[in-house]
Amino acid sequence: MISRLGGVRISDLADVRAARPEAIAEAAARRERRDAPPGASGRLMIIAADHPARGALGAGGDPVAMADRADLLDRLCVALDRPGVDGVLGTPDVLEDLMLLGVLDGRLAIGSMNRGGLAGTSFEIDDRFTAYDADAIAAARLDGGKMLLRVDDADPATARTLEGCAHAVSALARHRLMAMVEPFVAHRIEGRVRNLLTPEAMIRAVSVASGLGVTSAYTWLKVPVVPEMERVMAATTLPALLLGGEVAGDPRAVRDGWRRAMRIPGVKGLVVGRSLLYPPDGDVRGAVDAAVEVL
């Protein structure tokens, strides 16, 4: 395990938080940010780590793979240290730990915003904004905010989530910060929410997400790789990042899908979490390097 980074040990985080809570704001204030907008440097490689706040702790065959916070932070530190990795996406608790560890200098930091639709619950589609809001993202000197939008025609809670995401897109734009929207069409199968990953469903989801807010100037999309990606990306002129999804048994097949989708002009990079942080062979460095090679 990486024991010390930037003057704070992972094992000391709880003590620092208890004795000096203001250390978090101090770390945010001194973090070295990139001067240019996120897309100015070319294709992006972002590590996603916002799953635990929605109660989604599983990776591969382990239902609690992400439950050990020290282990998760260690994996994130390894990933962020690899060449070609641009930054991280996380909830306040995760990003603040990484700031205290001093590993976010020169990296993009994207705050995850609506984590209220806890995985497996009856209210999962009601993705309320329970983490960052746009003002907090700006105050913490982050580089943007991410929101999840699942459109379920049979669940009235979809309307509240749509409205919340629209407000967040507008508020982030007022701060000139990236709004990363992850859209799906979803429905319930035997009581559990499932995303529809057909071209037609994703075309509809992308079309809805593209029109959120008072301006789309700062909006990016976070989309899965599905069949006929050219048709999906033809539904919008907004830049898009590909998501990684579940840990796959054949990482090479997943990377081949990324590589094919990366040829589409609107695709600008990857946002990948569990499949890189918890690869089947346990080699985080190797998994991250292989994903960067796709770019």
C-alpha cells in the first residue's frame, strides 16, 4: 500500500479529519489546477470512484470489493500516478481524501452530484442531489460536476431527476465548469432497475440529456459502448466520454469496443472505474496502462 503521499498517510486521514477539518479546504485551495478547459489537452482518461456513495460496492464477483476505503484510496493513488491519466471523478469524501493525500495536483477533479438513487432500492430512479452542488464544486476549485440521469417512462420520479439535472447543468455553466451527464433509458425487471443498452434507447437518452439546462455550452456526455455507436453519437454534437461499466471477464474485448468507438469524432476519451481499479488479475497499473493505450 502507498503509505504517504503529499505529507499525509492514508492511515492518518481519520485523525486529520477529526483534529483539523479545515485541512480539507486548505488542501483544495493549494491544489494546482490545469489552466485550460478539460478538452483542450486532447482525449481524456478519467478514473471513476463515485460508486460507494450510491451503495454500489461490488466489482467482479465480490459484492463488497469497494468497501475497504484504504484499499480503494491506494488503488486510486496507483491509477492517478500512471502516465496518461488526466484525473478522477468522485464524491466529496473521496475527492477530499485524495486532496489531503496530495495526489490531485495537475489532475482534473470532477465532483459527483446526485447519488440519492441508492442501488437496489424502490426509489432508485429518484436520483436526488445528495452530494456536490455547483456552488460547492466551484468553491472547492474542482473542474466540473457529474450527474446520472435514468429515464424510466413508468416511474414518476424521473421528472424530479430531469429537473434536478437541468438545474445542475445551468448552475455549472454559470461557473463555466464542465457538466458531465450520464444518460440512460431504464426500466424495472422483477423490481430491479436495468438500463436499456440498445442503439435506439441510447439515442433517446442522449437526445434528452443534450437539451438539459439553459445552455449546453459546458455539457459533456458519459455514455456506454453499445452496438451502432455511430448512430448514437450522430444524435448529438456534444463531446462524449465512454464509460467502463462492470468488471469484464475479457478486458481485451472491452478495450476493442472502446477502440472502435474512439474512432467516432465526438468521442473524446474514457471515464472508467471498477474495471481498472479492480481488474480480474489484480494488476491496477497494467489495467490503467492498457486503457491509456486505447487513447
